Amino acid sequence: MISVSDLELRAGARLLMENVSFRIDKGDKIGLVGRNGAGKTTMTRVLAGEGLPAGGTVTRTGTVGYLPQDPRTPDMGQLARDRILSARGLDVVVGRLRKAQEDMASEDEAVRTKAMRKYDRIEAEFIAGGGYAAESEAAAICNNLALPDRLLNQPLETLSGGQRRRVELARILYSDAETLLLDEPTNHLDADSITWLREFLKNHQGGLLVISHDTALLEATVNKVIHLDANRATMDLYNLGWKRYLQQRETDERARKRERANTEKKAGALLAQANKMKARASGASAAQSMLKRVDRLMGGLEEVRQSDRVAALRFPEPAPCGKTPLMAERLSKTYGSLEIFTDVNLAIDRGSKVVILGLNGAGKTTLLRMLAGVTESDTGRIIPGHGLKIGYYAQEHDTLDTGRTVLENMRSAAPAHLGDADVRGILGSFMFSGDDVNKPAGVLSGGEKTRLALATIVASSANVLLLDEPTNNLDPASRAEILNALSNYPGAVVMVSHDEGAVAALNPERVVLLPDGDEDLFNDDYLELVTLA
């Protein structure tokens, strides 16, 4: 279904991998793993036909459904329902049916008569394409991904980033594609939707390649694992399920270390003997032979896995500010006739920690965007306090200019007094060094964009952080770093997250519940709502 031969991938001048060959056949369910920046997203884009390899070939047969980390829809005015139905080409037919229904209600008899004849023909075309059964199937998928009818009847531009991503996931699953390529499919899903998705992928009859930091999803679904090693620019394929892969990888690594230690011991003894023989004129030729043997021994060794580099995630030392650097009064937001929330009041004191909870679509991201000054409230106002400096992390990396390089994004976010060496130093601590700083932000993986967006906050001296799903797309080691940074940051934080560990690390004093805007002291009972919200 997808065949890869001698694949070579690069990020700018940096080699990600070479000489990679594998297949995705019917029944293969492959987990693609590796640290952030190893090339997982780049490989998946190439497999989907949305990127070109530096070398090698990718051959696709059958249909492919691809969910990128940051899906972009071509027509933001399209209804969410039509976007999903477009996966099977039914959106156009449904649109024509709607138009015929409108004309059938016309006061003009000629228009009504023509519309009735047209409706019969269009409905026959609709039924031939799967019709009402296909619509019912789409509705079931949407229901399991927490996409209610009221939301499906809205234009995509009125939806939150998380809602739009769930619409794209529903579209891909509804497409009935033979091969699914899914990049972090559980992002923005609640616990019930994740449980349903696991079962859906387990029962998928075609091929599957999934990138996910959700180990429970990998354990439940995959029967093969591809590990990308960023240090060796290689790929290892394991024909094993997730748990057995973890055990086998450690077994293989221990064997590599033992083999290397034994070989280094032998090579050391030969080298010592060769040095002794070189001192004698009669032994020079034998010494050269021994040195060549040492080179052959060391050259035939597999590299021992190096410890993956981890970004030194940290937040800035907050600039001085007044007692209450940020306040909001009577905020509300409505899209057309749809009321998101009304009359929300908020006071963020210096150093306070606040978490915002609510079901998907309750307006959590919208509220953060208002506080950040990105979206205007329909009513009320934002009141900046003395010395306010906001650091805003957007879940869809909206704060990054994808047409500019990593370094250019960083320079535009950094204050004027911060020199080039300081800017590059911060980028280096977030694992952007050398030619990496000259890459366009648009080609970065989701995890790399997360690191860059956080790096821009570090340079800002922000005293109020607005964080919207800051742990999405991070590998486990980088996620641990950001949780540590959250627990030690002395400034104020307002956070939206489905990550129970992130909320626990923040140790919030207060919780704001949307859409009602009710405020309460945080307690451990609210932790149970985090993954559901």
C-alpha cells in the first residue's frame, strides 16, 4: 500500500535519516517513535505525498488518509459537516440538495416545480454515493469525537483550534482510506473520545502509521514499531507490539554495549602491542597490520545509543509588576446565534496560578486569546495592570511566523537590548543550534514549533504566562522538563490543558469553569475533570 525504498530525509543541510526502506501493508499497524526533531513528522508528510524526500522513492497504492499535527483547511467559511462529508465527495451533493429544498419552498410555482424534479435526480445521485447510510456513519464518528450537531452546522472559522482538529480527524476516519497516517491523533480529545479512537484503530482493516506520545494508544493498537534514531540518522524496524518493542530495544542496547566493551578491550590490547612493536624496526610491518585490524574491529561496531538531547525548557524570570497585573471584566463571545460564554470576570494577581476548565467548545482558547489581546471580546474589557508583560503560548503556534526562520522569529520576540549571542544562546538551550536556526518555522515538526514558541517566551521577561495546551506534541523527556519549569516559575500562569500532569505541576490555586465563568478554589477533585474537559 505504501512502499519506501532507500529514503533519505533532510531538514535543511542536516541529515535526518538515510538508506531507509520499509512497507506499510494491509494489517500493518506501525507506531513511529523517536525524540522531537528526529524526523517523524517530516517522514509522515513525505509518505502522504505532501513533501519530497532528499533521495529514494515512495510508492503509494490505494487511498491514503493523512492527519497532520497542524491541519490547515482551504475554505474556512465551509460548514464543519460539509468538510467531513467532503472526504467521500458528498458535500457537493448535499449542498445541491439543500438548494433544491430551499427552491421547493419558493412562492414561484415554476421554481418549485423545477426544484422538485431536480431534487429527485440529486437524491438518486446522493443514494448512489452511499447516501443516508454514509451520513449516519459520519454522524456516529462525529458523536464519538464530541462533535455535536450544533457545532457541525457552524463555519470552520467559528470553531476553536481543538474543534477544527477533531473535524479533520473525523474527516480522515470517515474517508474510509485504506492507509491512515495519523500525527498525534489524540491531541485535543477528551478521555472518552480517546478510548473510542483506540478501538476504531484496533479494528481498522487497512494499514496504519501513527505518531503518538500516548503510550496507551500505542500499546492498544500497534503491531510494529519504527524507531527513528536522531543520533545515528537511522531507522530500526521492530515486528513487535509496543510492550515487547520496549523490552527488545533495551535488550538490543545492552547487547550493543557488551559487544562494544569486549571489542574495545581487544582493540586496546592490539593497540598496546602494536605500539611496542613499532619501536623495533623489525616489527614495523606487523604493527601496521595490527593497527589495520583495530580499525576493522572498531569500524564493524554498531553505535551505542547516545542519550537523547533534551531541551532545557524553562520560563523567564518575571519582570516586576503591580499586585494585579491583569484583570478582565464582563467578557463575552458569540458567533452568530451561538453564545460561547458571557459575563466572565477574572483577576490575575502577581504570581497566581489559575487553570481554565470546560468541555470542548466552551471557549477556553477564546478566553486566553482575549486575555492575550489577540481576539476582541463582544462586551467588557481587559484591564492591564502596572508592569504587565504577557507571554502567550498558542496551541496552534499562531504566535510564530511560518514564513520566517527560527532565528528571525526569535529576534522579533526578543527585547531590543538582547544581543545576538543571547538570542542564539536561548535557542541553543531549546535544541536549535547551527543551521537549525536558519530553517523556516513552517517546516518544523509540532514538537519543534512548541520548543520555538516556548523559547520566544523565555526572552520576553513575561510576568503573566497564558499557556494553551503547552505539553502537546512534546516527547516524554521534554514534557518532564516543561512540568518542572511550570512547578518552579514564580510569575503568574493562566493555563488550559487536558494534561493532568501539567495541571498537577502547576499546582493552581484557582479554577475558572467555562462557559459559566464560575470561579472556585482548586482541589484534587478537579483533577478528575482535566482529561474530560
